[in-house]
Amino acid sequence: MSRRKKRANPLRLIILVALVGAALYVNQVVIPATPPLFIPTPTPTRSPDSFLADARTAAGEGKYSQAVASYTAAIQADPKNINTYVELARLQVLYGDFENAVVNAENAILLNPNHSLAHAVRGWGLGRQGEYLPAQTELDKAIALDGGNALAYAFQAEVLSQQQNEGKGDLTTVDKAIEASKKALQFGPDLMETHRARGLVLEMTGNYTEAIAEFEQAVAMNPNLADLHLALGRNYKANDIYDKAVDQFARAIALKSDDPEPYVETALTYLKIGEYAKAVQYAQQAVQKKPDDPLLYGYLGTIYFRQQNYNSAAAQLRLATRGGLTDTGAQVPGMLLDSNTMYIYARFGISLAYTGQCGEALQISQALIKAFPDDETNVINAQEMVNICKDIAANPAPTPEATPEGTSEPTPAP
């Protein structure tokens, strides 16, 4: 007897088909759309413009490191944007990072060899490093590409002023700087750099009152640049406005506390008005900022010299001229005797003479006369060392009596 076959259940077939369809949908649609477990969700990519906005904001607030980081991120996001390289290079020159500024300007020039401002910024950076010939070539090219480029004229005026101040200009340098600074103002009266450049030219030519007006405008446009406050302070000091000078130097210190220059300028201001204790204090702080710079010991020694503290003066001026190892372990290179350092050597020699170290003082006297026999002031200083030593030899200090053994010297009255 055969068994009867069971008839298929239609409902079961429908459920089975539905399950197979659902499995296929999950496998083909749901799973591919689901992020893998334990893998971070990707964040949206930022636009280069957002980095540029951050960079400009940080630069405007004087936050240099943040600005550079944002400009760098903008370049990474869009490495073909010429203006980003140029903006970064301009900022770097303003803050003294000349080498990287030149590199970024060159990157812009690689993208567009006829970009006037890129050539101008490259020339500016080269000039600030003292490379005057290639700097002038670049600045001339920038102006040839765009005769109305106000910044190119401003940078040219600044470089020429620096060149003249360093004694490396020629008979035409001052006139060229004056003309460039005027053109910069003509084409860009609303630019901080044009007022800065005009101020530097006016300072170079001794027009301190007019220079103050230009630097005040530049500071109003950008109050976060230490160099602008330094320049304004120098011109206040030159105009005998000492309280405002000290205030500007203090602002420079607040913005750039690791730079010895504003400390030196403050020290020299106090020296000029006879406040020796404050002058010494700031000169010592300058030395602490850069303990291997011989010129800073020259400033400190000069203040002691003016104070007639010849022992302290001789110690500091020895480091300036002879070099040596400081108490803190810094190695100081001595400064060669030349037209820029002969006054420091003269103060050193006179200090040695006053402290009875006449053998070395007379050696310095002879060296000064041999090096600069036609400089009247130098010859007078050299002769002063001889006169002091002659006076000491003619009037030796009395030799103190020996103290009997077992006794002690009386304590001097305060």
C-alpha cells in the first residue's frame, strides 16, 4: 500500500520566497551601505578658502605661528594658488623669517614667472638679509612688470634705507630711497607697508618728526608688529620724547619678548636721561636674551662707563672686544677693531687705564692710533689712556699697611 504525498503548502512557499528576497536585499544593498565597524567616520574636507580666512584673522591679531600654520594648510589644500604663497611670504618678512619668505616667494614665481608681487616680496626678503644686488634686481623686475605696484616701491625704499644705514650705499642710494617711498605712498596710501617704508626713509634722513607721523599711521593699521613699535620709539627718542619712547619699547617687548633690541633701546633711552640703574637693568636683560652677542656686552659696558663704574665697564667691554666664556657658559666671539667698534675699544682702554691695567690700556691706545690715525676723536681717546696711565704712575695709590698676624681689618663704615 503506497503512502500519499503531502501537498505543498502555498503559504510556506510565499514565506520562503520572501526570506530569500530579504536576504538578497540585505546582502546587495544594506551591507555595502553600512560603514565597517571600528573604522572612524571620515570628516568633511575643508576648503582652502577656510584656511586662508583663518590665516588672515590670526595674522591680523598678531598670532604669527597660527597664521603660518593656516597658510601652510591652505597651500596643502590648494598648492597652485599663487596668492597664498605670496601672502605667507609677506607675513614671514614682516616677522623676520627671511629665508622661508624667499622660498615661498620663489614657489609663487615657479607657478607664474611674471607675478609682480612675488618678485617684489622675494626682493624684499633678499634685501633684509643684506643681499642687496639680487634684491634690487628682483625689485626692478617687479616694477617693470607692474609700474603701479605700491608694495614693490615700498619694499625697494626699505631695502635701500637699510643698505644706506649699513654704510653699503652709494651716492644715489638716498635719493632712490626717497623717490621709491614717495611712489609707494602715491600708489598705495592705505597700505601699512607704504607708511612703514616712508617712515624708515624719513628716519634715515633725520626727519624724525615726519617719521613719527608715518610710523603712527602704520601702527594704527597694524598694532601687533614689534618692529613698528621699535621704529616709532626710536624716533620719539630722537625727538627727546622719552616717555613715549619707553612706552613703545615696552609694547615691542610685550609682542616679542625674546628679542634683545627693544631692551637695548630702552636701556639707551634711560642712559640718555641719566637713569643709570634702569639702563643697566634693561641692558642686562638684553644680554640674557642673547648671551653670545658681543655687541650687547658693548652696550652694557658703555652704560657702566658712563656711570664711571670702570671695573664693571672693563669686565663687560673685555667680553665685547676680546670675547670669552661668560659666567653662564656662553661663548662670546670678540669684535674686530673697525670703524664701527673703535668707540667700544676706546671705552675699554680708558676703563683699563682708570683701573690701573695700563699695560693692556697702552696696547689698545697704540692699536687705535695705528688703525685710525686721521680720526681726531679716536686720537684724543687714545691719548687719554696715555695721560691717565702717566697720572697713575706719577701719583701711585698709597700701599696699605700690613695687618699684624692674628688681627683683622676694621670693617669700613657704610
